[in-house]
Amino acid sequence: MIIGAGGVGTVVAHKVAANPVFTDITLASRTKSKADAIAAEVNAKYGRNVKTAAVDADSVPQLVALFKAHTPDIVINVALPYQDLTIMDACLECGVNYLDTANYEPKDEAKFEYSWQWAYHDRFKAAGLTAILGCGFDPGVSAIFTAYAAKHHFDEMHYLDIVDCNAGNHGMAFATNFNPEINIREVTQKGRYWENGKWVTTEPHEIHMPLTYPEIGERESYVIFHEELESLVKNYPTIKRARFWMTFGQEYLTHLRVIQNIGMARIDEVEYNGTKIVPIQFLKAVLPDPKSLGENYTGQTSIGCRISGIKDGKERTYYIYNNCDHEAAYKETGTQAVSYTTGVPAALGAAMWARGEWRGAGVFNVEQFNPDPFLAELGPQGLPWIEKFDVDLEVE
Ligand code: NDP
């Protein structure tokens, strides 16, 4: 059962339909016509019978009715982070396993952290169900890369820098690469990173420097808070500092500043012509749909982990990354690389569960599972990765 027929849901539908481990597939979403369009394309391409359904995933009773009608083994939640808890509640009620790509966020507070979902651990454990959190690219592959580094290349990891570059060009003055509301909430927050056992908070975009990305070159990169940092520093306590860097162009930052200054990033209700509206939701309605960017998108994304630490008593540096081409992603699935790099790992994580490679009773972050079978298949699924040893990580 896939929930969410957006950019990421489109890629998940393609990858799940192409994988024979999944026998019966349903794509459910708020607007059924969007799910129908995706299912029609996928069914024609892979000779499948993907079914569709309408659901308001904010409603536990609606989800329970949906799960009872379709009896899924696992649900891949690629709706919005607001729906994580209702979907987890319905999973518990109906005995369904769970996977998502973004941690829970309350609608009325621009704040994301794992505490809400980790609080479900005992209930999933008691029910004998698996919940897999954060299985997109970042969070997702970023944490699986880190787990792979810990398993094979380090006795102790000390410094972790996750670096996320989108060097693509979609030809628009301003657009976001995934859901605009979630994206703008994320990138306008204060920066936060882990150092010497505590979180350090910065002003938004305060720390920045040029970093060099493979096949792309130098791009100005900014320290922002990203959710996988929270679970990684908990699961790898030898890490002394963990940061997340994202590239932004000047044009993007200027637009963002204006949007904030004029109040369009507000998440509280305002009165407009006798109706209450939330400015950022209104803004989403007038910004380009991220799915529509694919057609003219050129260039690549490059996301990876730069890690230093100790192996066999010696200092070592390590860089593991994937580059993904927007045009190639569009050719295969009709979406751009940001949706593609999220949807491929989500479908593959669910396949890991279906094949019994990733199982456990409780709530888990992806780095808690064996990274080897996942990474062995990530390349063949469309996201090949490269390792570099003892290189200049630039992030000292
Ligand atoms: P979109 O906005 O394109 O798609 C979201 C979909 O969810 C839409 O089809 C929407 O329906 C549906 N939806 C929203 N609310 C509900 C609801 N209450 N009930 C049922 N369906 C609902 O977003 P994206 O595809 O870009 O992103 C999907 C998820 O992926 C997000 O949670 C995002 O944070 C996450 N993500 C994770 C990344 C990672 O690397 N880990 C990177 C990028 C995104 P409708 O069509 O009616 O609006």
C-alpha cells in the first residue's frame, strides 16, 4: 500500500510495480484522480494491476477502513510528514508494517524531531510489527551510507558531514524540489549541528562555505538542521561532530528572504476576505508543482557522507556519494531527481522488509538495519554509489 500520489509517490509506484516481490499494489491518496493517472501509466508500462483508492490520511478511521479493504502487509507513507502518526496508529490497529521518508511534523509548529515516532516503539514491538523511519535519500541513504562506513571502514567515526548538492537547473525563477510547504519550513529554520555531546544552534544559513561536488564543481553550501542527525548521533556515540550541508543558489536565497519578509512563510492562520487561510499553504498553491519541474530539468544532484575517524589505529577519511541526473530520472519515471532519489530508496526499503532482510519488532531508523543487501541493490535500482578513501573532505 502506497499512500501519497505526489512526486515521490510516482517514483515509488514505478519501482514497486517493477519489483516482482510485490504481488498486490494499491496507491491511495487524497485526490484519487492523481493516483489513477499514475496507476494507468505504471500498469501500462509494467503489465501490472495497481489499484487506487481515495483516503484522507489525517483520519485514522478512513485509514483503518482502507487497510481492512485491501489488507496490505506494509504501507509506504509518501504523503506528508503531518500524516505519519495517523498512519502509524492505523497500522497498529490493523496489523500493518510501516515505512516513511520524513519524520513527523505538527502542522501548527515548524518543528521536526523523532520523539513522537520513537514513542511508538513499545506498541509496534508488542504488536510484532516493523516501522522503518526515514527511508528516502536524506534521511535514508545518508544514514545507510553512514552505517556502511561504520560496519566496513571505521572502528570509530569522529566527524560526519552529510553534503547535499542540487546542481540542477529547472529554468524557473523560484521553485522547490519537493512539497513547497515542507521544503520552505525546513530551510527557513535555525541551523543546528551536533558537537561534543550537545546541539549547537545557529541563525538560518549562518555557517556556509564552498564545497566541491564530484562532476559538478564548487557550490556554496550551508549548514542546516536535518532529521537524520538526531538518530545518527544517538546510534553512533563516537561521533564528535555531525553536520548537514545543503547547497542554495543566491537567487533561491533572495526569493526565500522576500517570502519570509513579506509574511508568506507564516504557518498560522490569517483572515482573508472572510476566510481563514495559512499563507504558506496559499503560497504552495501558486508555486510550480515540483512534479512539473521534471520536463526541463537538467544537471545532477550529488548527495553523500564525508566521514573521518579511526581504522586500525590510523586516521582515515572517507567519502561515499551518489550523483543522480535529472534528465535520466525524468526519462524513466516522469519526475525529477529529488523525487527519484527519495522514491527509489523507499521502494527498496519496503523490498528489504518484504524479503525478510530488514525485520524487527518496533520502530527503527534505517541505520539500525544491515546496510549491505540494501546498498548491493541500490545501484541496479538506479542510484549507483561511489566510495573515495583518504581524500580531502574540505570540512575540517
Ligand atoms: P507532494 O506534495 O508532491 O505529494 C504529497 C502527496 O500526498 C500528494 O499526492 C497529496 O495529495 C498527498 N497527501 C497530502 N495530504 C494527504 C492526506 N491528508 N491524505 C492523503 N494524501 C495526502 O510531495 P512529495 O512527493 O514531494 O513528498 C512526499 C514526501 O516525501 C514528503 O513527506 C516529503 O517530506 C518526503 N521527502 C523526503 C525526502 C528524503 O530524501 N527523505 C526528500 C523529498 C521529500 P494531493 O495530491 O491531494 O495534494
